[in-house]
Amino acid sequence: ETLKQQEDEELRLRRDFALLLPFSTDLVHTEEERRVRANDREYNEKFQYSNCIMTSKYNIVTFLPVNLFEQFQEVANTYFLFLLILQLIPQISSLSWFTTIVPLALVLSITAVKDATDDYFRHKSDNQVNNRQSQVLIRGLLQNEKWMNVRVGDIIKLENKQFVAADLLLLSSSEPHGLCYIETAELDGSEETPQFTYRLKVPHHLQKEQDTRHLTAALVCEPPNNKLDRFCGTLYWRDKKYTLTNQNMLLRGCVLRNTETCYGLVIFAGPDTKLMQNSGSTKFKRTSIDRLMNTLVLWIFGFLVCMGVILAVGNAVWEREVGSLFQSYLPWDPSVDNFLFSAFLSFWSYVIILNTVVPISLYVSVEVIRLGHSYFINWDQEMFCSQCNTAAEARTTTLNEELGQVEYIFSDKTGTLTQNIMTFNKCSINGQTYVLRSPFYLQRLDFTPFNPLGGYLVYKAQSPDEGALVTAARNFGFVFRSRTPGTITTTEMGRPVTYTLLAILDFNNIRKRMSVIVRDPEGRICLYCKGADTVLLERLHPCEQELMNIYLDCFNTDGLRTLALAYRDLSEDEWEAWSESYCCADKATSCREDRLAAAYEHIEQDMMLLGATAIEDKLQEGVPETIAVLSLANIKIWVLTGDKQETAVNIGYSCKMLTDDMPEVFIISGNTVHSVRQELRLVCLSAHALEADMETEFVSTACACKAVICCRVTPLQKAQVVELIKKHKKAVTLAIGDGANDVSMIKSAHIGVGISGQEGIQAVLASDYSFSQFRFLQRLLLVHGRWSYLRMCRFLCYFFYKNFAFTMVHFWFGFFCGFSAQTVYDQYFITLYNIVYTSLPVLAMGIFDQDVPDQRSLEYPKLYEPGQLNLLFNKREFFICIAQGIYTSVVLFFVPCAVLSDATQSTGEPLADYQTFAVTTATALVIVVSVQIALDTGFWTVINHVFVWGSLGSYFSIMLALHSQTLFLIFPNQFHFVGRSPLLVVLTDRHID
Amino acid sequence: MGKVKGRSGPLAQRPDNSAFKQQRLPAWSPMLTANTVLPFFYLVALLCMFLGVWLLLTVQGTQELKLDYTEAGTCKGCFDMRKNASKAAEPCECRLDFEIKKAFKVIFLNEQQILTFGSTQVASSTQKKRGDVFFYYGLQNFHQNLRRYMDSRDDGQMVGRKNKLMNPSTYCIPFNTDQAGRPIAPCGAVANSIFNDSFTLHYRGQVVPLLRTGIAWYTDKNIKYRNPSNGNMTLAQVFNGTAPPPYWHKPVYQLDPLSPNNNGFINDDLIVWMREAAFPNFKKLYGVLRRAATPFTKGLPAGNYSLNVSYNFPVQYFRGRKEVVLTTLTWFGGQNHFLPVAYLVTSCLILLAAVVLTVVWFKFGKTGRKMQD
């Protein structure tokens, strides 16, 4: 019955996992199973893809239409296209077409250039990859073929250090026992990280090269999918069936190592390979500022429509009262027959004129600023770890300002707070505890204190724990020497011993243990099991269980990782019986994993305790200080760990998360949450508390605590905790972790940070930011995040301000020009205002501004709080900016209006003409918004100076050029604002004199 | 990212230690303290105050007289006559008497001032005699700033392009060709609606001499408007084949019968009209007092005047008003009280703010400093 329960549990977990990561189960192809015949190209014609891959999106012909099509799927771009179309209707067009098309073209071309560059590099790498040479067996002869011409069903020959061309079934290998070794460099995405060597097995009987030459085998397997760790298929050869697993597969993207040659049958090619199937797009994260910005843009749309309606109503009234009488001087357009239709046209005309309240360059500018901030993160020397030669990396460029708003940090423990460099520290054998004092000396243990081989044998293991154990064993004189598929050779106190390996009962996160069944040289069969103590405890022989508890109690207080070891002697009969059921489960095509798990469960019973080991994982440098600083910044740090309660609490103390002056340390386990509702200082939560109906209680309880440590949580539960806080607290969450078990948490948090460390780079690949030390987190949040948030807020405030100040002037002018949609400024000014006159100073502020130096924000973590409280840019701030913009527009319109209506030159010509008014207002506007950016800028670097003064300078020089006689005489109808500067007049007159 | 090829060793990935990349560019962070801000406030307040007082005194030195003649005096008859569209072309003369109580005295300017502040007029022999009493006509509720009105012109035609003369821009529709299909010159609604009243001012039975040229902007007169030329052809020959705008009584080459050089597109009245006003109530320069002879050498003497109007321009359609404005000018222009008052108000507001800030600073400044410590 327990078995059934466990099965259910696992099914539920999988379902939840699938929901959480929808892309992982997303099978695009409808192919139900794949049937391949080796060396039979005609039969294999049916497969859609050759081995040619195309990661590029465009070619020269399709670039323009496809890229434009993609860009116009952005709402903002479509809106401006719509405006452009409106402007082409002569009755509506209140502005020349170029006032919209120039900024739009600029925005589109910036994006297009970026896309084109990206795609060019993709083309280049595609070409390089597709043209790699590989040796293919065609009609029994080896021929050189380009990768892209390799087809499913081909047999190809690989040599050492060659890249694997497609997903291959390993057929034969030059190495003994049909092994071959690979590195998973490209598959993991980076060439810089430590690579792991995997061993692969050739199916039995297929190991002779001659056989492969004319192999006529058929293969049935699963359809293409993106599961890197799973493969399931059957090979039919000479009337026999062979079960194929992941261990028989060579995946594209790997590199062959330490293997002279091998042959493989292509099963998945090109886009079907697991590598390509995995390169799908991930969920796109948006920041809260993004969402706010979108809401505000929608509001501005609404505002725009309102203004359009007000002005259209005004137009209707005016046309009826005045315009109809004015018709002798200005007849209505032939298509306009009454004032209502005129008002309708006027509405659209005003939508065109006032469209600049919705700033076209907003989104592009925001992207540029974020990119700048990301580069600053990548360039930061203080986030560079010289030990591992890794700089921090902003893998996502769209989340920077949210780093300044984080309220909750969810941290993994192992490898994140700790170094994940395991050192064997203690062990307990037969009730005796031995403590390791010096690296090679174990107290009261009568082993050879030093092993001469110790210095030479360096083990590489997938798990640091295993590495530590094997290294420790080596140091005590039990040297692990070699490993073949069927044997394990060790040197035990100088005496070589070879064990025959009968079965490996593999590790996974649900089992939390692994076992081997071996036959020792004397012929006895024995099962050895290593695993988490609680798991093992349940499977010990009842008389042993007492002993176990004694062992563990003395370890747990030290915050060490403990593993329990147990064994069970098997009789020949037992082994035979189990072996049969195991083979049966192993060969099953459906539910293979479940059946295997059941088989494992069956044999791992009634074990005898051997002892326990304790491995120490040292804290990373600066962790307690970082946690202290982050807590001062009012950031709540939750540690989510799979470790035991005692270990977790100890780590909590050593990180200074828990201090001795915290009077009450509440530990909640099981379902006792109900009873604990008083003020809590600390809760150490056990994973069982995460049942659905207790969500709210869990959140309210946990949030009342100073520090929260959740222990015994599975990867899925980590993600659930994050989701819970996201749902109930509406706070910005950050998850930080280093291992594959943190991926789901990293993906579900607002911001995921990956620590590039010992456990591969899966967490880094899933993360938004990555660096190698936990302590860099304080700089990422308190310096980069805080600055990014501040800059983005200042940028947005100013951006909305300047566009409202600019645009609303037209609204006021409407009341004076019969609501005829006449603009105040000339069309060139309208075109250039957002893209030339005012774009760069605000960009410089958005990229370089600093309110306090970086040391100061680390010294005073309280400075971080405005971001958490969302004080710098919210709806209220937005309305203040808008109000300021509207006020500016009122002053900008009515003061020149009042001054100029009565003003004359000293020579008598009135100054109330349109040209003077337009130029005066425009000049005043440029000066006012420049002064405003000068006031907003808190950090004047050379760049800020150049941009601010340069913008003003560019305005005046462009104005001089546009008002010049030369331009007017070439295009009199386009540049009708002719003028000359009094300064120039004085100079030229003197010159003439 | 940011990798530099060719570097190797344990620190190959180390980012550059440049001030730019480490965000340590030398920079100036303005620190706003009471010691810097308060003096600035007082300074700006004083500056505005000074400007306001100065401008106010300057403006006080000018004189201005406005006469609404829409329905005044005998013009009432003409006003009624213009209501009738069938009599639109009939001439109508009317007269308006008024008194100048205080003489319009001229404030003399040296040429340098004109050049510096006025910008356009280059001194010439005639202008040395011109006086600083200016005669304007004003219109109210006439919208020269309607979008379609403003577009309805062809600057290419007005700058003397011959192809445009015969083939005016489509923006001029419906005032681009007459019913016979002849191109209209100058085309468009702006030119068509030209203000065509004319005035003579009488003082004691004597005509007050007005300079009717040199009243346009320099760039307009010298760059923007040019007559089309064709060898030695006269203006009438050049414009042969074109039609005047429908509301015009005479063709463009006969606008000024007195001065042959003031005809065609370079006629000053036309140029003045073509420079569209920004607001529906505006005034445009009509003429400048010519101070060549007595009694006008020192401006307009006090006394009774009469204004003879050739009343052509109908305003009743759009409920407009017409007026005549007489004014003297200073370097700052005519009577314009808004700017000095605006300066004074601004000055007062800044001063008020400065005083409040000073009080706050004195009262709470010390505690503020303590808080900083």
C-alpha cells in the first residue's frame, strides 16, 4: 500500500511539475513513435528533417517583411503605423507624414539593425555547424559528408574530440567494454564550465566494427522530445530485441573524449535533436515597472481620446457658430458638408497632433537604458571572482530596475550559502564516532595514515558528496582504482580487490538513496545502500533502528551533511529472483521508471546499518555579513533547503540569520501550525506544512517571523513557496540557487539568480543574473538594483513630463485656432523634438545618474527601502509629472501668447505672427525641458554635459539651418519659416561697412 | 560579454578597470544647500524686479490710440451696405472724427539700437526721416490661424517660380484657378482674403503723410517674395494669363498705382497680410508717419483728426470688428504691459518663496544639520 501511495505521490509531483514548467512537456510533433531502419535511406525518407539546422530567423529576401511583421506585432508600433495611415488622408492630415514616419523609421531601424546583427551571427554559426565534416557509412563505405547532409538512419563514424553530429545510438566503440566518453560542453551551453565525462555503453553483441558496416537493424523509439536525461527505445536485430536507454545515446552537442573512434546510428537529426528541442524560448519575465508603464500608456491613450473628443466638440461648436460664417474666406472641404462631419475629422486630426503624449521612443529608450545597466553589471570588477575567473553576468537585460525593489530572497543552502566543496569530516562506524582532525589522520582509527597514491589520484565526480567520500576513502587506504561496466576495482590496504557489479539502483530526488549490488571475490552477493538518514531509517532491519538514531544525534548539531550507509547480504536465490523482476522492469517500454522504482523498493529492505558519514560544507566568504546587510535593507531572507531541520538551523546560526538574542525559536513540524499563531520570531518550517489548505496561515505565520528556514523541501516545493509569496504578498521575490533542484524556484521567482559553482550550470542557464559568490548579491541589489530603479524612475518621470509639456500646448492653441488642428510648432520641430532635441540628455541621466556613491548605499542599507515601497515611480508620481507637464505647457502657451499679441518690434512690425509665436514657444520649450533635465540630473559626468549642451546646441543649429535662405530657395513650400539672426545681421552689416 | 580576445590566464574574464565601466567617471553632484539656493532665489527675484520696473517705465513712455471703426461714424452705412453680397464690389467711403488729447511724441533712437533690438531695418535716407508713430489696422475674430487657411498658399509661386505661377499648388484649392481655368496669382485663401480697406488721416484739413513701404519683415520683403521675371517684360506681361484672386478688385501687378516697384508679389501690403497672425485678434502695420514736414516733425500733434476709410472689407459675416491703432514705440516696441507685469509678479513670488525658505532655514536649519550629523 505504501508503494501505491508513493506512486500516487510521484504522479502528482510530475503533474505539478508539468504545470509549472509547461514547455517541458510541450511536444510539437504528432509523431507517436519513431521507427528507423539502419542504412535504409529510402525507408527513412519519411523523416521530415535532415541534419541541417537553422537557428536564424531570416534570409536576405525575407528579412524586411518578416522583421517588419514581427515588429508591427508590438502594439506601440502598430499604433504609430495607424497614425501614419491617418496622416495620409488629406482631410485629416494635420501634420506632414514625415513627423511620424521619421521617428517610427528610426525606432524600427534600430530594432531591425539589432535583429539583423543577431541573425547574421546565427547564420554564421549555422553555416559553420552545418558544414562540419562527418564520416558517413554509405553502402558500406566511409564517405565524407557535411553535417547538413546526414540523414536519419545513417551510420556515422566519430573520432576523438569530434562534435557529435546528431543524436546517435552508440553502436560500437574502439574502447574496451564498449565504453565511450563524452563532454557535454555545448549541451550545457557554455564552453567555460567544468565538463563532465559520461560513460556510455554499447548494447551487447553489437561491438564489432564489421557488424556495423552492414547493419540491418530496425529501431523503435520515442518521438523527438526535449528530455535530456531520458531515452527509451528498442532495437530489433537478428530477431532479437534490445532495450535502449539514455545510456546508449550520444547527443548532439557533446564532444567525444578519450575514445579513439565510435560508430553511431542517427536517430534524431537536425531540429529533432534534443539539443535543438531544448533551445525553445522560455517564459518572458516582466518587471512591475513594465506593467505599470503599460497601464499608464493605456491611460494616456484614454486621455488622448478625451482631449480629442473635447476638441472635436469644440470644433463642432466653432464650425457651427463661426466657421460656417467664415466660409466665404475659407470654404469647407468639398467632402465636408456639415459641422458634425468636420468635428469628426477634427477628432482624428487632433489624435494625430496629440499622439506625442504617447511617446514613440519610450520603449526603445527603456531598452537602451536597461541594456546599459546590464553592461554595468557585467563590467563590475567587484562582482568578479578571481578564484573562479567568473564575472557577474546579466543574462536578462529586462529586469534591472526590479533588482531595486526586492523584498524577499529565497536562497538555496548548499552551494549558495555554502561553498559546496565537501570535505569529509566525521564518520561513525559501529557506534564509534571518529573525527577528522588533520586531512590524513583519523583519530583512534587504525588505518594507514597516509596513502602514497593520495597525491596522484584525483577523482572527478558528478556529485561533490561522492567526490568527498571517495577521496576520504582513498586517504584511509581504500583506493578506488578503476571501473568498467561490469566491475569495480579497489585497492584495499594495498591489496587489489575486484568486485563484480551486478546492478546499480540509481539515485533520484524521490528515492534520495542509491544502491549497488556486487559480488565480492569470495562470491558473496551484497547490496550496499547510501542515502539520506530518514529514508534509510525506514528501510533498516527493525533491530537496527535504535542504533541509527544514536549515530545521527551526535552529528546533527554541527550542521553537517550526513549520509547513512547500510548493507544487506543477499542469497543467490534472492538475487536470481530479484534480477528477473529487475530485467523485466528494465525492458518495459511503458512506465519503465515506475516499475524500476518498485523493483528497487523491493530489494532495499531489512538492511543492516554500517555507519554514517558527515561531510562538512563550509560557508562561503562574506555570507553572514551579506545577510546582515540585506536584513538591514529590510529584505527578508528565506532559506529553502532539502537538508534536515538540525542542519538547517545550524546553518542559520552560522549565517547569523538566527542569533542567540532571538528568544523564541519555533520549530513547526507536521501539522502543528494551527497551534502557533502568536508572535513568532523564527519558524523553521517542515515541508509538510505546505498542504494546500494551509497556504494563508503559512504565509501569515512565516511573514511575521524575522527569519524563515524551510527544510526538507523538494524542488517543486521551493517553487511553491515562491509562488505563494508572489500570490499573497505581492512583493518582488528573488530566488538564488546553484543546482538543478533550484531551477524551478529560479524560474518562478520574479528574479532568478544562479550561482555558477560546483553543480553544473543548469541553474545559471535558467537564471536572469549569475555570479559565483553569494556575497555579490548585496552589491547586485543595493548598488546596481538601487541605481537601476532610481534611474528608471527618474527617466520615466521626466519622459512623461517632457512629452506632456510638449504636446499639451497644441490643446490650448486649439481654443484659439477654431479647433482646426493647427499645430503650434512647425513640423520639423515636432519630428525632431523626441528624437534629437530631448532624447540624449534623458538617456544619459537614465544610464549614468547616481544619487549617492556605491559605498554609501552599502553602508546605509536603509537607502534601499524607497524601492521596496515603490516610492519613486507610481501612479501618484506619474500624476505629479503629468501635472507638472501640463503646468509647463500652460506657461509655455499663455505667456508667449499674452506677450506677443501686443508686442511689436522697435521698427513697428507686430510680433503676433504665427512664425514668431511658433519659434518662440518651441525655443522656450527646449530651454525649459533642458533646464528641467539639468535639475533632475544628480550626477554630471562629461557625457551628461555633452548631451545637455549638445542638445541645446543642436536645436539652435538646426533652427538656423531650417530658417536659412538656402533651404527656402530650394524648397519654398517645405521650409517657409525664413528668418535671420540679428547677431548675423550685425556682423554682416559691419562687414559690408 | 565584454571578453577581450587574446587575453588568457586566471583573470582573463576580469572586466576592465576603466572609470567608465566601473561607473566612477569624475562627476559633479550638485549639492543644494541653503547657502547656495537662497542667494540664488534673492538674486533672481531682484533681477526680475529690475527687468519688470525697467520695462514698465519704458512701456509707460509710449502712447496708443485705438479706434474701432466697424460701425462708428459714417462707417455704419458702409457696414450695412457690405451685408448685402450683391453690392460687395461697390466702393464705399466713410469718415470718422477723433481727437488726440496729448501729442504723440517721438522718442528718438539711434541706429545702433534699431539694429540691435529691431533687427531688420537697415538705415537709409528715407528712413532717417521716418517717424516713430505707427499706424496699424486691426481685425478681431478673423482666424488667420486655421489649419486649412494657413496651408492655402503657394510659397513657390510667391517666390517667383514661373512653373508655379501658371500651375499653382493643389493646397490653394479652391482658389487655384478661376472659373475659366486660368491660374490665380497669388493663389490660395490667404491672398484672396487680403484686407483691402484703405485709410487717409487728416489733421486740420491736411493729409497726414504716411510711409506705406518698409513696413514688412526684412526677410519677407527681400527673400521670401519675389516677382517672376522674364527678360525685359513688364510686370503686366509676366502676369499675363493669370487671374487675380476672386475677391480682388485689381490684379496683383496694379496693387500700388503710385509706386511701380511696390507691385506684384513684393507689394508691402500683400506681404504684411501673407504673414499670418497667430491669434484671431491681431493688428498689422499699415504705415509709418513721415516726419519730413511740419507739423509732424516731432510726431502727431494734439488736436482733432479725421480718418477717411475706403470701406471694402466685410466683417459682419464672421462677427468681426475692425480698428485702427496709432502708437509710438520704444526699443521695446509698443504698449505691452503683460511682460513687465509678468516679471513683477514672478519677482514677488520668488521673493515670497525666498523669504519663507529663509524663515524655515533659520527656524529649523540647525536641527536639520543635527539630523545630518
